Amino acid sequence: MNLNELQIGQEATVKEISSHDSTLKRELEELGFVPGTNVKLISKGVFGTPRAFMLRGTTFALRKHEYEAISV
């Protein structure tokens, strides 16, 4: 399952970032999306993207290609 499948208010734990783009993987890890970290979907954009996620007390807006790369 990836972050794309979460419902608003649902929490999950990051398992891995599965992207062939090493830059994207590094950027997400630098934001704190690392294995073992809890993440919660806060809201969705009007057309489903971007989506806002709460991670360690901070809210991040991710685009579709970003949140689909994060397995939970």
C-alpha cells in the first residue's frame, strides 16, 4: 500500500520509498519520510492533488508522483 491509498485522518507507518529517481528519494528522506515514521493524511486538493500529510508535527504538501512513491 502507498500513501495514495490513505483516507483523510488515517495514519500509517512509512515502510520504504520506492522510486527509481534518486533525487526524489533523497528529497523525501530529507523531509523525514523514512522507514518507521508515522504519517497521517490531513487533506486532499480539489482534484485529489496535492495532498497534505502530517509527519512529526509538521504538515507537508506532496504531489502525486511524490506520495505514490512512499510505501506504508
